[in-house]
Amino acid sequence: MTLDQQVQPTEPTLRDATAKNFDAYYGKLFGWSVKWLGSRPFLALENGICAATLPKLSAGPVLDRLAATGCDGPAFVVPSRQGRRVAILAETDGLIPPRSALPRDVEVLAGGALLPLPMGNRRVDSSPEWVTAPDPRQRWLPSLSAVLAGIRACR
């Protein structure tokens, strides 16, 4: 009996099925890198993807402004040490500006940073949730410059 005859394949676990769904949806459809830490999916900010984050309480006017100018894209609420923040996904369009060039409460994440991805309808105060879910019919991301201009216009 060979080794492959002795080892029986096991049924895929729920985590495996979820991972395949996430990898297919976010990875293949949108071209995003999904990394798994335990049972949680994370978006790896690499390959030209970054995120501008700001406090959830001040994000509404910014998201409205971006939508009005046609520069809206996927955005989700993520827990952080500073409280709940909205991460607006963007495409890096040059150099990431230094922290000193950004508004006081805005941060740009890139270079392999990991953001926890929302996992569906489960809503818990500490879990991520989509504000503007990615749209398969509009797979492009706004430029970071456009997102930062929208943020500055609301200050």
C-alpha cells in the first residue's frame, strides 16, 4: 500500500470553504491579496492598494463627497486602538505622502499592512463591516490623491 492510499482526504472544513470563497471573490475577481490569520481574513495592502483611514464619526461627509465626485470606492469600518475607523481603499498613484502632510486624524496604510475584512452579516461592535461594499461591476479603486482631496475638502 502506498502512502497516498493510506492517507484519506478529509472533508473540507467550514474555514476552508470560507477561505476559498474569500480568495475567489476578493483575490480573483478584484485582484486583492487575502491573508488568513487563524479564522479571520485580512486584506494585505500591497500591489498598489492602500487605505486612507479616518475616524468613523467624521467619515460620512467624506464618503458623500467622494460619491458626488465619482471617486467613491470600497470602504469599511475597522476597529483600532483609536476607536472605530473607516478605511477607504485606494490605488497608490505615486508616493505615499508623509504623515506630516496628512490631516491630523488621517492615516494612510500601505506596504503590506493588514486590514481585517468584513465577514458577511455578522455584526459585532468589534468586527469590521462594509460601509460601501466592493462592486463587481466597478472593480477599479479611486486614486489616493482623489481620496485625500475629498478628505481635505471636508475639513
